[in-house]
Amino acid sequence: MGIKFGIIGHGFMGHEHESMLTQMDGVEVIGICDSNPAQMEDVKEGIIRYGSADELLSNPDIQVVIIAANNNQHLELVTKAAKAGKDIICEKPAAMSVAELDQMVNVVAENNVKFTVHQQRRFDPDFRTVKEVYDRHSLGEIYTVKNQLYGFNGNMHDWHVFVSEGGGMLFDWGVHLIDQLLWMIDAKVTSVFATVKNVINEEVDDFFNIQLLFDNGITAELELGTYYLKDQPKWFERHWFMGGDKGSMYVDGFRPEGKIVRTTGLLTNVSGKRTMTAAGPTRSFGNPREGLIITEELPEVKTCHRDYFEQFIRAYEGKEDFFVKIPEVRRVLSLMEAVRESARTKKSVDFE
């Protein structure tokens, strides 16, 4: 038997959901809809094709609906699905604002349906490698975390170029990067300072730099640019850096490559004594002597986006809680609103 799914929206993510779910045991894709007939031409045989969400939601066999339509359509579609008695997985960002999410929470409660959000990038191998190092306290007390993602094309596509549709990189990738950071670091964010720009695109943001201060002393920085160029191999991928008082760690690429880096000994502070070296008085800059810098392999972490749906099935069957919880989603959206406020005012914003 299995859980019977319907998919609303057959763009890139709708296709991804169809491809993944049709290869899994314990689920069945009953129907897919899209308002653009051209998007439906390659729907797999045996899956019902619908021209509207209303038609799909009227099918009593469908238990769970995945909403993969444009961001600005999420509130309307979540409302319709809830009133049709369907359990819901909504693509990120679940809503265009905290106020919209609160409306969703109310309507799903009123109709007693399940509601979660597709934050599959919590299963990214590079992120989970970083999180494993963090959770093991391998670097001692962490003082900084950086996450960077750069591209070369600059321009976006389709509805992503319109603010009214929920386009732009903060809604597209920013929600993932913020969610990963907040899920990993179990501490309050005390302040937010951000810059958000549209460098190449006329209407929507394509660059942001977000600096977060946590109450446990960690300073975190997220930076994304779609037109941020460098002639370095594998530059146009993800880059992590994490620093602690027992060493540092770097991870490059979605298929993580990197090291844990330590020193074999710290330099001795010399109080009140003038010191002249080739590297200057601090002796911390320039080339280290041979043997001072040593490396360790990163922990091996096996995870993939399919794990999101494997966990969803277990949670749907009541064996565990849903992986992505709505209060977590609300916190991310709240922080995104603080990011926009900071960018608008060019000032730091108090958060939690």
C-alpha cells in the first residue's frame, strides 16, 4: 500500500520529488499538477495528470500533498490542501513572511492535518561533515563559523527574477544556509548585521553577507554571490571554515574535501621584551616552520537528500517526530526578516 502522494507544481523541484519518490518503497505518487501543460509532458506513465491544484486535491486517494509551486503561492495552496484534509509537505521557504506562516499554522490546526517543510539540505554531505566536527567538539571552543557559496552566471531564471513571486537568493539559498546554521548551533542569536544587494539582477537580490552573533560567543558569517568570480578550481561550490581554540577545519565542495588543521605547539608570549623576526614581532604571520602545521582527516559522514523522505515516512507512521519542526521554520523566517531590516537600515538588529 504505502503513503499516497500528490505533487503540486512540476518545475525543477516537482520533477525532483517525482523522480525520488517513484524510486522508493512505501510510497506511491498518485497525481501531479501544473498550470503549464508543457511542464506535464514528461510525467511518468501511471501518474494522473491534473491541470489545477483543485482537481488534484479532490482526489480522495491522495493522503499527502507536496507543494512545489512558486513561493508566493504557498499560503493559498497550504490553505486549500488543509481544508481538503490533506497532510502537507511545503517547499522552502514555507512562506513569504512570518505572518503568512502563522496563518498556515492556524489553518492546519483547524483542519487537523500534518504539516512540515522540505529542508532537505540538512542532509547535505558537506554540511553534515561540518556538523559532525562541531558536535564532537573536535576543535575545542568554537569562535567562528563561515559558510560561502559563489556562482559565475549572475542571472536567475523564470519566476525567480520577480520579487512578487518570492524570487531572489535570500529566499532561494539563504533559507537553506540559515536553517543549517541555526540547526547546528544550539544557542540564541543576539544580533544580526547584513548586506543584501542586486548586483546583476534588476529586481531581486543576488548577493548577501550575513553576520550573526550567538550568545555562546560564536560569530557566524554567511555569504552568497551569484556573480563572485575567481580562477580557482572548484571555486563555484560551497566553502566552510570553522575555528576553535584547539584547531580549525575547512570543507570545500558539496562532496566535501578538506581537513582538520592544528599546530604542534603554540608560540610563547614574551612580555616586555622586544623581538625581531622575519615574520614581524607577533611571529604569527608568514610561513610557518616545517612541522608546525599538521592535519587530520575529516569524519566520514554518509547522508543524502533521500534521507529526508525516509525520515518522513517513519514520522508519518508515528515512529518518530518530523525532522523539520514548524517552530524551527518560523525562527528561520524571523531571522530572514531581521536580515532584510538590517540591510535596509544599514544597522545591526537585535534578535533573540
